[in-house]
Amino acid sequence: MKDHNPPTAAPATSPSRRAFLRGIPVLTAAAAMAPAPVLAADATHHWAMLVDVRKCIGCQACTVACIQENAVPEGSFRTFVSTYSVKLADAEQPAGTYMLPRLCNHCDQPPCVPVCPVGATFKRADGIVVVDGDRCVGCAYCVQACPYDARFINHDTDKAEKCTFCAHRVDAGLLPACVETCVGGARIFGDLNDPAGELRRRLDAAKAEVKVLKPESGTEPRVFYIGLDERFQGRVEGQGTLWQPRATHG
Amino acid sequence: MKIERRELIAAGGLAAFAVGFSQTLGRMLSGLVGDAPKAHNIHGRSAEPEFSVDPATGALRPNPNQQVSYTACLGCTTQCGVRVRVDRASGNVIRVAGNPYSPLSTEPHLPMKASVRDSLVALSRFQDKGLAGRSTACGRGNAAMDQMNSPFRVLTPLKRVGPRNGGQWQPISFEQLVRELVEGGDLFGEGHVEGFAALRDLATPIDPDAPELGPKVNQVALLSSVNDGREPFARRFWNQAYGTLNFVGHGSYCGGAYRSGSGALFGDLKKMPHAKPDLANAEFVLFIGTAPGNAGNPFKRTGTLLAKGRSEGRLEYVVIDPVLTNADNRAAGERGRWVPIRPGTDGALVMGMMRWMFENGRVNTAYLGYPNLNAAEAAGEPSFTNASWLVVAEKGHPREGRFLRGSDIGIAVAEEEKHKDADPYLVQGPDGKPMPADVATGPAPLEAAAPVMVGDRKLAVNTAFELLRESALKLGLAEYAGICGVPEAVITGLADEFTRHGRKACAIAHGGMMAGNGFYNAYAVVTLNALIGNLNWKGGFVVNGGGFKDAGAGPRYELETFPGAVKPKGTPLGRNVPYEKSAEFARRKAAGKAYPARDAWFPNAPGLGTEWFPAMLRGYPYGVKALILWSSNPLYGIAGLRPLVEKALADPKKLPLIVSVDPLINESNAFADYIVPDSLMYESWGWSAPWNGVPTKATTARWPVVEPKAAKTSHAPDAPAIGMETLFIALAQAMKLPGFGPAGLADIEGNRLPLERPEDWYLRGGANVAFGGKAPVGDATDEDLALSGVERLRPLLEATLKPDEWRKVAFLYTRGGRYQPAKEAQDETNPEWQTNRFKNALWLWNDNVGGTKNSLTGKRFTGCATWQPPAFADGTPMRDVHKESDWPLLVVSYKSALQNSYSIATRITSLHPDNPVIVHPEDAARLGLATGDLARIQTPGGEATCRVIVHEGVMRGVLAVEHGYGHRELGARAHTLGDARQPERPDLRAGVNLNDLGLADPTRGNQAIWVDAVSGTSVRNGLPAKLMRI
């Protein structure tokens, strides 16, 4: 990812929280607006992903599957699990591991689209943000504009590239490669417009726990997370996290 | 997406890799598959989907350009069932995902009656089936296939040119290879080398004065790695046809200490049964020296169940380890915790927990009282222990430390059965007198009230329970806490929580036990389970379902034995037999001093690869004339071995012939005289079963879903590829050995059949699998064959098998194996009990251990879980030799979440190119080190330059080294093969291999490596060390 400047809309962080966050790139996670069930009259689908961070085991199955499915060049990634050893302040467990699967957020307000001088990058009616390789001139404006650093220039093709939710698979009735092979079962893919679908049901059940990355940037991401905020807040207050006998045991 | 430098600063963080390789790879691939495919305007170079599924109807439409097949992975020892997607035009594997029929990849797995079509639809978006029935392959599994097209692959037989380990090879024909191996000769211009034919001497003893060593054929030895589903074939050749005793795997330098500790509890130190937490149903699990979901076996199944358990709120777990890993996940909050501990002190922590449990009434004494399975089952317990059995405690008694047996108190037992199975174990009966344990109908006392009267002599006895309790009470809690560095409150807290979940708690260990006291640490961890009685309970400590046997005596083919089969005999190279039965012992005893032996013996260990090299190169118990390295890499994998033996190994006078069968050149077979190519990943045959952690029966089918790339054995049009099987078949035929050739095997009616090609063996093994179990499997349909790529095998299946067999064997291949339904994990009539149960006693006291002596000192070993500091072979504590003042730190190895010991030249390396040594901030501050600094790490065994990473994810005083780096081979050195030179990849040398820093044992004259004195397993955790800034 590019440098993450402290976002202006970020809530004030306490000193202990800062200590806890040491080693983690500054990112903010806050409650997302519940996405509207239907966004466009002509859209049958509105594809989205939910990442339950509690289930991630950091195995990078998604990363490697994506590389192989999409012939991603060495050194570039369409998706990736950032893995951190986090110092825990005011806690007996001195450190913990934190994983954060990242990919293109397929924003409803994608900052990459308006900056494209040739109209190569656009949002499909089904919500997937794509790059038309036939138009792309490789100027990398979109790479700069993406707040999630989800894009790169493929030096084999000199085109901008990024996660497409494996549109070629989704269009064939299949799941994105990363979802298919997620060992922890952290990644859920589905249609926001399908109220009976797994994605929608999980989003609705989790409600306030559902977060997005950098909500203040107004991008309206369509990659949602469970387990982003609790982990921060839970430790920030410095409760003992190392396992101790519980007072509640009778 | 680019990875920022700062992520490197994180443990397990991954870093972008130099771009250089991408060009190499790009060139390499385009060279293989022709021009780069034309890119779609949106999908770019993404692969075509392998099939499509109509989201409305679920109708499946295959892509004729691709083949989707179910087979087995070999990216690690788990050997998951996977689905491999092959580009038909190029024969290249595009990507790998899970096999939905396999419990190693799917939870719960699909029933076998589902058609192949249904299994593919089950992976799609249709009705969100692909989410509910997600079937996965891990990152390493997906990346490991890169080796199939690796520029470092060995594809033709190679013969060394110049000295051993010189990196120069001459490709030779298969014919020349077989001739030279069999006949020997002046093969290298260094003098005569004996060939396999001359070395197969089944009659002449190695040493007439020590006939127990066996015949000279034992001087041919094979070191393998893991049973990848092909081991029974290799053993048929080396053990049964050729006749050597010496065939051993990698266990003693993998997680053998855990296995031995478990073997002690399960009462079998040779086969070493073990169990795993039932993660699907457990409430509280202690992982001590093992990192669930970070690495291990079964890797994915454990990770999946851990993630599910902690996010659903059922499971809590604590990982106790010197190093923080991906087993921790802060997003899951207090559902999972990490407790750092000093290396090699797990026994102190666990004995402290036991002490608290004994003192606070938290040991399940009601359960422990049942002395046999019938009494236990009658009381609703699915397992039992030997807690109540009586042990001879009389000081100086010849049977001190052994169980009191029927024959000891005058029960009539045939002389040859004395102290064997038919001689009953005893418990204290209702009348206070000993009675056979197996006839008791209720609980027996856990405390021996009084000495037993034998004739008119009193004999002091204890129960196993008493001995364990005494062992736990040996030290106070504060002392235990001081030793392991875990606060007393945490130890008691862990004990408290562990005993609050009934049978739905469990404690388990693995590779973290590989310390200088690993056996006792492991025995202690697994004994915790016996104290709460969780064995065989749903949610408790559960055993593997096992597999369906392929190489058995039927039901369709006799693959177990054959006329003329040799029964190898003698003393194994690793001396894992009693010293007291050797000629040396008799000689020394006669001379008045039975102890010490010349060197350590390991009567309570399985075959020991750790001991092989010092043994064969020093000639104790005997020297070796030919060594076969089959897919094994002991010089990289055994701590301390390389510095000890690399000079001798390079000397053909010390070891005249080294032959390797391996698809790659590694740190060990670089010393070989010949390297024979082998199949790799999805090119191989085999039948494998899960190692553990799958409660239902499971057998995974491995078959060549792509053509093996190695050269063919001849120019004949149907000649098979060179590999392990074709080599051994050719050797057998050249030496006219039984069990191979035109009449090499037989069907169950006794009709002789050929064993001349790999499929002669594996397809018939498949028939045994298909017809085994309660009822034969069904028949594969033509559609199953077409959709799974098994159509390729159809001519072979029809030609090799009988008409009623081939579709059943095809059924296994179309589904990638045979799997018992997931719902059968628990007993039908008792849903809280497991279906597959361990039915023998759990041994709180193991008298095989407690009744044997250390061959260097003549002192008896302790027969139960106990705390002992890490020590050398004669019991001298390591810290008495290597003082803390000289070596203030301890190094540990930890398993990588991504890299294994042979996956270095794959895409994994670009994700994670290096293994910086983790240093605790307090240690780093004292040493003036910061993340990214270079430092010198030094142990009494060696030194290396490393980069350090400083963070709190490691115990104070500990240096943590991730396994899988510091390679010298597997691409890290370019070899010359004839006129061709391999590519230069100096980046593959990155990092440190902890095993290069392992120690020799000063109490064994520094002539052998440091191993655990009971289990003989290599010591890689807790190496004394210092670190210096450079």
C-alpha cells in the first residue's frame, strides 16, 4: 500500500490505542452505512464481498490462487493478506497477530474512474469496477487515485490492473478464486441484491459489526469486514488479554 | 497492489521480491507454452473458467480446453485431496483448489455417492453451494506445483563428475544407470565400487562376533521422507525383495519427540499412536509447541475448524509457544490467546498444571480407576488407563519400574509368555491382594495400600497414578513457573480452565517438542488428557479414522507378501533396540563393566534417521556400503548433522555408494553419486491416508493427472517415465529378485500377475481399497470419467483390472479417493462417543521406559511424565556444559506459514523471500540491534549471518528462526548437467537454516548430534546461542 496519511475524519486516538497500533499501518475502520439493497433498476446483480477477519488464518491461499488464476506478474498482487505482529499495550499478552485481507474495494464511488483520461476504467452495472485493457494507456493516474492502493501497472502488459472479483468466473456462475480457496472461510462473495443469499444474510445479521476501510474517504466500498473495529477497541482499553481464571466461574 | 516496506517489519509479514525473477519466470513460461495468450479486454490474462454453471438451474457446462481432476497434493505432508485444473493443450496445471469429497479440504465433505457433476456444481455460485461446501487448497499447495516446470528439475539420470558435492553431473541413459547400480565396477575412476547385486548378501553376518547385527545386506540403507502413498511399493523392494532391514523416514527430525511422548501414553513406542483435539466440537484446547492454522498436519482442516470454532463462539484456545504465529488472530479477541514460554520448558508448565489439578481435586479419579475397557464402558467411559495398575517399586529389584505381572506373584503363565501379553497386569483387588486388571468389573484403587506379598517376601508397589502424582509434586508451583517463565497465576488458570469443560477440552503438542527433553515434555502434555478422561469423546481427544488399505492381503490382490519374500532381521542402524541384547553388552558385562556402551542406544524409539549418519560413517553398530536417499534431505533437516558429517560424506571410502531418487537436487543428494529423477506432485501414483486429525476413514488417490516430465526408461513407444517405481522394478528384474517381474504379484485366488509397471501395483491396490471396508464402492459412470479426466486412465484400468473391478477403481479416481461419510464420525448408538476409538489402555506409567536403562550411565529412565531440564545423552544438563553466561540466548525453530523445506523456488519465495531472526525488543536493546540490522548468530555448533526483526512476538531471551530458508541447493547453487548450466538464483540462498547451527553431543565425544535421550529425536529448540551486531 502507499503511505496512509492519518485521515482527517479519523476518531481521536488515545495514547494506549496508539501504542497498540504500533506496527500497523494507519487505517481507519468505522461503521459502514448499510448498503442499499437495490442500486440500479437495470442491475440484476450488485456483487460484493464480506471478509470475516476473525476467520482469516493468514495462509495466503487467496494470494497465490489469485496470482495463478489471473497470471499476476511476480511482485504484484491483486489481493493479499497483510499480516502484522502487533505490540499490545497494557496487556499481559505482549503481542498478537493481526491479518487483514485486502483487495479492490469495488467502490460505489470509485476515485479511480474519474481520473482515467481515456475512460478505460469504469464500474459495470453489476458493481464490478474493471479496466478495459484495450483502452488503457498505462498512465497510472488510477493507481495514484486509489485510496486502497489496489491497483498496479502490469509491466508485462503496461496496463493498469487490479482485482476484478474474478469477473470471468462470476460471469460463468463460479466464485472468485480467492473465495473458492479461502481456508478459514473468511471471504464471502455474493449479490447485495439477493436478500436470501449468504452474503446479504450475513451482512444483515452482523449489522453494526460490519465495517469498511476508510469510510471517511466517501468511496462507499463494496468490500465489507467483520472483526475490524472490535479488535482495536477491545485492546485499547487495556484489559488483560492473557488468559486468566475467570471471576465468573463458580 | 504493492507491499510496503513497513510490512516487512511485521512477524510473518511478507515483502515484495526483486523484479528480476519475474522476467526469468515469464521467459521460462513463454518458452514452454508458446506465445503469451491474447488478453481479453477486461479479463486480461486470467484463465478461462474450467466450466460454467447456470446460476438459475445449476446446469454444468464443461470447458473442453481444460481437464479437472481430483488427486493428492504434496506441498506438505498433509497430502490433501485437491482438484487440479489442467490446460489440455500445454499439459500445464493452471491452478489447484480443493476436492469436495476430501475431509482434508472440505468441512463437511461431500458424500461419495454424489456424482462428479454434482461435486463440480457444489463448488459454484449456484444456491451459494460453493460457500457452504467450500473446498480449498492453501497458498503453499498452490505454489508448490511451480516445481513441475522448475528449471532445477532433474529429468534424466545423472552421474557425478568429479568429487562428491562438486555440482557437476553427466546425464546417462537408464540402461547405463541400472547396469552400473547392479554390477558396480570402477565407476568413478576411484577404484572398485560394489553394486547392489554383490551387496545383497543375505547369509554372511556383518560381524561374526555380533550375529545380532544381521547379514551384510543390512549395509544397504534407504532414507525416505514421508509415506506419500508410495512407501509400500518401495518397502516391497528394499525390505521384502532386496532384504535390508534399514528403511527409515523423516520422523526423528520432524516431530518425533511428540510422537514418542504420545507413544508412551498410548502404550506403543514403535508405532506411536496419537490423537488430536476434536476441533469440530471442542470447547477449550491447549496447543503447546504447535501452532494450529499456522502450519502442521492436517494444515487446512485444522485452520478451517479453528477459524470456525473461534468465530462461532464455541471454541477457546491457548497457544503456548516461544513464538507468536498466525495461530493467533486478534480479531477473534479472547477466543484465542498466546502465552510465551521458554524453549524446552513445556514439561515444567504442564507438571505445574498437574500439580494444581492433583491438589485441587481436578483430576478425574473416577475415570482413572477403571482398569480395563469393559469396566470403563459399563460406567459410560469410552476409554481407560493403567492408573490403577501396580508397578514394582522395590529398590534394586530386577523388575523395579516394571509392572507387576501375574507370573511375578505366582499366577501360572507359560515360561515363554512371562512378562508378555498373556501375563496379566495386576491391580489391587477388593481383598487388598493383587488381581488381574483385565478381569475387574469396576474401579480399582488408585493408591496401593500396602506392599504385595510374594511368597513370604514383601514387595513394595505403587500404582501408576501414585507415580505420576509423585512426579508432579516433585517441584512447587513457583519453581515450575520460574523454570518456564509463565507466571504461576497463568499456570493455575490454565489448569483451572482445562478442567472446566468436562470432556470437551484437550491438550496437544507437536514440533515444538524437539528439545533436549522433548520426550518428557511431550509425554507430559498428552498425559493431561488422560487426567480428564477425554479420549474417544466427541469434542475431546480423538483418533484418526485411518485409511482403506491398498497394499494388504486382499480383498482382491495379495500385495502384502509374495513367495520368496525376505523377512529382514538384525540390529537397525539407529540402534533403537536394547543395548542389553547386544554382543557388546555381553562382552562389557563379562569384563565387569556393562555401562557405558560405546555410544547411546534407543530401545524406546522407532527407526532413527537422526542416528544414521554418525552410525554409518563411524561403523557403529556397522558401516554402510550403499545409501539410497529417496526424496529426503537429512543434511538440511537434521540439526547439527551437516557440520558433523559433510567431510566424511564426501569421502567414497567411508560410504562407497550414494544413490538418490529425487526430482530435485537438494543439500543431501548433492553428495550423491547418482541422481535418478522421480515424479513430482501431480505426476505420481499412490494411495495415502491422513496422518491424523480426520475422525472418519479416508484414503486419498494420487494418480498422474498430467504426464510425468522425466525421460522415459527406453525409446520403446510405450516406455514409462523414469521414477522411483520404474527404477526399483528395473533393479529387481536385473537382479532377478522375487516379487517383481512377469509373475511378481498375485490376485487373491493365487493367479500370478505381472508387476512390471507402476500401474500394475497402484491400480490393484485401488481394487483392494474399492472392495475393502463394509461394502465395495459403486461404479464410475461414463460421465464421471469424462468430467474428471479419468478417461485418460480408462485403457489402463480395463487392461490391468478385472471386468467387475475397473469401474470401481475408476470410481475412486473420479472422486480422488475413498471417504467415510462425515456424519459417521460419532458412534451411531452413542452420539457422544467417536466411532473410531482407541481401545487399549492409556499408560500413565510406561514400563518400557521406566524399566530400561540409559546405555551411557546404566541409570533407569523415569516411566511417566516428569520435568527434566534439557540434557545431553548421559543426562548432563545442557546448561552445565554451555553456560548461560557464555550463551545467554536460546534459539528455536518455528514452522513457516508458507514455506516448507523444499518449496523455495516457487511463487512462495516472491511472497516471503527471507527469514529474518526474531529478537525480543529487550534483548535487541541490550545488543544494540534494530529491525533490519545484520547480526551474527552463533551457537556451539556453528554460526551464521542473519538479518534481525525486533518485536514482542517472541519470548525474552529467545531467537526465533523460521524453517525453510538458508538453502544451499534446490536452486540456490547452479549445477552443471552435461553441457547445460542451471540458472543462477542467488536469492534462493536468503536467510538462515537453524539446522546448520545444531549441536554435537559432548557426552558422546562430539561424535554424534544432540538428540533426546529417550526418543532419539534431533534437538532444534533451545539451542544455546549468542547474537552479535555486525
